[in-house]
Amino acid sequence: MSETRTLFIPEGLDGERVDAAMARALGLSRTRAAELAADGHVRIDGTVVGKSHRVLGGAMLEVTLPDNADKPVLEIVAEPVPGMGIVHDDEDIVVVDKPVGVAAHPSVGWSGPNVLAGLKAAGYRISTSGASERAGIVSRLDVGTSGLMVVCKSERAYSVLKRAFKERRVAKTYHTLVQGLPDPLAGTVDAPIGRHPAYDFKFAVMESGKPAVTHYELLEAFSHASLLQVQLETGRTHQIRVHMAAIRHPCVGDPLYGGDPVLARRLGLDRQWLHAMGLGFDHPGSGRWVSFESRYPEDLRIALDRLAAG
């Protein structure tokens, strides 16, 4: 069956083109959003609209993803990914520094670049464990989140690291820029997360959700925002974004979860200010603890510079 995603257009996207609004609110590539609109799969307040239609804040957006049951199983097609860095490589694992705008693996509704396609194009051997379209992947990053990911090359590495992530024996460190100043300046958000009952492709804190624990501490305070270091115990979809919104300090540049688009534009951000800075775990081959770090990409550095300049 086809899948329909529904949400109300955030006020901050008022006046945007349909394809641009879909890309920012739903995490689709703009090309994919334009294709869906051209094929008549996008409605605003019940009326079919084209890709160049301007949206109004508060309007109801409905996007229907066509049934793909009759299509072949998703395959990992080799495709170079510009800007994707290799932080570490050995016979068991490859640690990738993923750029923004790149998915972890192929998926229905995403026609942009992905990490596995980039690794395949570069000649890397990847574990065949897991679903065929996400073979070797033990954890993922959102398309709009940059930073470190580990992909398994051997079947044993996949088994060992999959268990380590499940048992919370992996150190995952993020930096995020949030609106306002959290009180307290360091704390823990322990709140279950589940799929939002009213809006597809959005998540929320809810009693029926899965356990989710986020630790944060202030790194630097600015006049309108705060830079936080975040440690995750769990790895729920959109966890940091949902938890920061739940404590009324949404990630800067994240309109889906309440981010102020005016501030985002002033800082030159087209995505949430969220970066996977550090990753540590017991190496699946040697058993020794290994850790890796990543630097801020240019768009996030520029945003911080603009904040610091006032």
C-alpha cells in the first residue's frame, strides 16, 4: 500500500515553494519532492498542487508516497559521495564522516546520495548482514545531521557491534546548537519517544514510546542560543531533536521541531545545527577501546561565527 505523510506547515516556512518546504519539513531531497509534486502526489488543504506553489503557515500538507511493492528490492548502487571522509579503515570496520544531505543507506522516497553507495563506489567491501539495502550499518544518522558513522565490513564485526549498540556500550557524542539557555545548564532528559500520533515522519515524547535517554551540558552560551555537548544512551530516531524540543530548546535550524526559521536564516542554516562529534566502542576485532572525532563542517562553523559576532 502507498504511504501518506501528513503535517501542518510550520509558520516559519510560510511563503516557501512546495518542493523546498517538503525538503525541509519531511527530510526528502528537493528533487524527490519536486517529482512527487509533478506526479500529483502532493496536496495542500486537500488540493493537489505543483512544486512551485507557495505554502502558507498552518496549512495541511499531505504527501503520498506511491506503492513500491511491484518494484525490485532496493539495491546499493555505486555512486560517489562528494565530501564524505574516511576517518578509519581496517579489515572489520570503516568509520565515515558523513556530510549533510547524505542518507545512511537507500530508502523509499530518497533519491539523493547515501553512505553505502559512496563506499561501494570507492571499492569498499561491506558486510552482507542486515537488510540488503542497509547491509553493514549498525546505527544511522539523519540526512540533515552530519558526522561520524561506523559501517561493518565483516560479518563478525556486524554481530559484535550490533550487540554493543543494543546494550548501550557505545559512546556517542554530539554537539548541537539550541535556542535559548537550558536550565539547568547540564542535565538528563529521560523520556520515551514514539511516532507522532498526528503527523507522519515526526516523533514525539509519549508514554507508549520506546525508552530514550539524553545527557547534555553547556559548552558555550550566546545571546540567542547555546552550544551543547550531548551524550546518548539510546539511539531513537530524531532523539536529540525531539528531546531538545521537549525541554523548549529546539535545535537551531530545525523547523520540524519548533526551530525559529528567522534565526536559522540569519545564521545561514538550511538544516538543524547537529553534528556527531565523537564515537567510541570496543573494536570488534581486537576488543580494545577505540574512539574517533570529527570537526564541524563549514556551514556549522559559519553559523557559530555569526552568533559570536552578534
